[in-house]
Amino acid sequence: MGNCNTRDEASVLTPQAQAQAQAQAQQLQRKHSRSVSDLSDPSSTPSSRTPPSVIPFTLFELETITKSFRPDYILGEGGFGTVYKGYIDDNLRLGLKSLPVAVKVLNKEGLQGHREWLTEVNFLGQLRHYNLVKLIGYCCEDDHRLLVYEFMLRGSLENHLFRKTTAPLSWSRRMMIALGAAKGLAFLHNAERPVIYRDFKTSNILLDSDYTAKLSDFGLAKAGPQGDETHVSTRVMGTYGYAAPEYVMTGHLTARSDVYSFGVVLLEMLTGRKSVDKTRPRKEQNLVDWARPKLNDKRKLLQIIDPRLENQYSVKAAQKACSLAYYCLSQNPKARPLMSDVVETLEPLQCTGDSLIPGGAAFAMGGVPDYRMHRRFAKNVGPGAICRSSPSQSCSPSGPTACRVR
């Protein structure tokens, strides 16, 4: 969705302004009730589903903070529309705090565009987590649909992995980003009413000033199955190269569909290659088809690791990360781990100071038909795992020292 960051997680509204925001939301809803009620569920409106901390903006206000959507304020463009940088100052409206924002202007694509806009408002308006991008506000005037997010200073993971002009991310920083993104997905899957993200990919993982990963763009998100339901049946949507094969074939969507997509992104981080790259030799154009057979082979897996990461990781750490990707990418959805298990596996691979975080489930090499990390792969890294560096060396995300798992 483009760059979006503020380190301040507090409400953008002062307490006295929250009542005013709620009143304005109700006023906007009455004014635009026809367009918002285009959905089959007329109760699913921003004003009735979002907390008062999500601000209803007027189109004029968003034109003001983006300088009338100036071309040089554009942060990114895509099928959804255009994202602009903006700045809310104290003079915009009484009670608003000053902060930079990203404003997404959706293409006017009729009902479907409105559905995705409303889906994003309803999900991000209610869900709050450190690894989800924060929705600050929205605008719904006539046929205009806009969203306002926190501004993410570092942009997308996609840009950091694949733009030649960008310095390559270190191994430890990639593992940190993988963990943050995994925590975001795990939070969605473990919500009171589980949420399936459905469009997990590098361009939807945004990074703040500290490279903290935050999931963005919830336009395709779906409420997960409930009760005795095993899946949600839906029209196949998402991005080629990231979507799980069973979802593409049947339209049956589960949380394990997101796990497959996570496996693709993890594989991109490990190899430095795009999920689909038509510029490569024919047998290497589809990353999963080319790399997955090598992920479970101790002799071959090191050959596919991004060469820019040389001397930044241990063989054992590479094996654990590759094995995680291998199981996430299983053709059998039931053989894939839960995202909570993925988090548990990635935590020991994090570098903090001069040691690895102890605990967490580790991977074994070799096939296991029904996959449960915390039960079947219970060999913990343990408190003795350290970075093999001198006391004076630091194993920080930006440091050159390799993180060693003994």
C-alpha cells in the first residue's frame, strides 16, 4: 500500500476530540448512507464498526494535508490506487495531534472497490497489534474512498529485497522482519473471530524506522471459518506466486493458506529472489518450484541462500530457516505449521546483543507427515546458544558478525 510511520501508538485524538469525531462519523454516515449501504449487510459501516479513535476525515481535509494530492507526494501506486504522503498539523482540526501519515486513494472501481475499502476500515479499525499498520482514519464522500495510515518510514520489504539501489538487508534483519510479520499473522489467526489475511506478500509488509514489520492492505482479508466449518469458500483472489495451491484450485480458504504465503515470503528473504521472475531461466522462474526440493537437502540448501548474505549466518541457522520454509510450503495444508508455531521457531534465530534468544522449538531435517512444531520438533536451542564473536563485537541487525547457533 506504500510507505506508512509514527512511533507513537497513542491515539491521534485528544480525549475531548473523540466525541467530536464520533459525531462527525455519524453525520458523514447520514450524508453518504446510500453509498455505504451498497453492501449486502447495511450495518457494516465505518461509523458502526470502528472505535472513535479512527477519525472520519473530509475530502477537503485530506486534500489539505497532501497539498491537493501533489504528484511529488506520491509514495506508491498499484491496482488499488495511489498512496500519498501527508502531514496532519495542529491547525487541521481542533484536537488532532501533529504527525506524518500516508493517504491511500482508492481507484473508483464501483462496488468491488468499495467492498475492499470497507473491509479494510472494518478490520484495521477494530484490530490493534504492534505488527499491523495503524489505521488513523478514512474518508467516504460521494464516490471517493480514502484511507489514512501511520507513515512507515522504510517503505516495503519488497523494495528492500529487490531494488538494486537499496543496500541489501542483513541476515539478522531479515530474521527480525520475518518474526514480526509472523507475529502479525499469528495475531490475526488467533483473534476471537479468526481473520485470514489472503494477500500476504513482500509489498504488503511495511517497515518503520527500526525495521519493525507491519502488515498493511487488508482489502482482501476474510473472516475465518467458525464452529464446525473447515474453510471459507470464496472467489480466488490474491497475487500469483504467493497464493496456496489448494486455494487456487478450489477457492477453499483457511489460515493455512496464509501459512503457505508466509513460506513464499520467507523463501524470498532467504534467496533474495522474487516469487515469480520471468527474466530467469525457465526452470528457475517460479521460486517455489525451483527452491523447495533443495530446502530439505543439507547439501543443496546453502547453494540457494542469497549470496549477499555470505558470512552472516551459521549453517545450523540456515538449516532451521530453510526447514521452516519447507514445511510452510507443503502441498498438504494440514502438514503446514500454525503461525504460532512459526513464531516459536523464528524466535531462537533472533540476534539480541551478543546472544540468541533462548527457547522455542527448533526444526529437524527430514520429512514428517503431520506437522506440529511444538510437539514433534521440541529440541530447543537452549540458553547455551551464542553468537561466535568476540566480547567486543555486537550481533546487531546492522552488524557484520554472523549469528551462530551451536
